[in-house]
Amino acid sequence: MISEQFSTLDDLVILGKAMDFVDGGVARRFCIGIEDMKTRKGISYEAGEGGKLIDHIKQLKTESLIIIVAAYPPPKAITQELLGNIGIGAVTEEIGLLYFDPNEADPIYAIEVQEQMLQGDGVVAENPFTLLNQLIEPLERD
């Protein structure tokens, strides 16, 4: 799956700005990881590291996996109890994956989250473009 909004590396630069913008007062926190598929080395970026994320994105030259994680704080005890009473677990993390391949006509595309990445209670797969839109939404409102 591809996205017109996030189709080039230049389109992803806004993520660094958004990472720093949504730091305060947001119920969930975002983390973006980038793993070079050739060297199998990766690094992750959180709020306050938007400038480093932008620099990394601008320097991507090889196939890379881009991991987007939205993490939610654990629910309060009363909420957890209510969810348990109706048999629903709280979502604690949403994970989406993008693949960057500079040799493709559409170099950025979504890939499926592997089952082994979804270990733990409340960890679910999400469309990475949905997560990216949620990340930049506060920036676009300002």
C-alpha cells in the first residue's frame, strides 16, 4: 500500500517536526525507528529528537524499514476493571511498518507487521499511514 501524502523522503521530514511538537499533554507518545536493511543496524527517535530524525531521513540511501509506534499509558485501574468485565483489553501500543526502497518507482510503502512484533497484551498492528497522519495532525492544526 502506498500513500500520496508520504511518497518521498522529503514528505517524511515533517515527522521530525511533529515528533517535537506533540511532546506535551498528549495521551500517547510516538517513537519512530529506522533500520538499515543492509547493515541490520537501527536507531529509534522519540519526542525531542526530531532534528536527528530529520537528518537521518534526509540521509537514507539504502533499503530501510521504518517502524512507527504509538504507545498509550496504561489505563487507570477502574478503566481496566471495566474493560475486563466486558472482555476487552486496552490497546497499549500500535505498530505500523513502512519500507523504503530507493530503487522502486514508489519508494515508500506499507508492509505487514509480523506476528512476532505483536507480543504482549494490547499490542496491535495499525496502518502506518494512519499513525503518521495522527502524528502530524496537531502540527497541522496549529
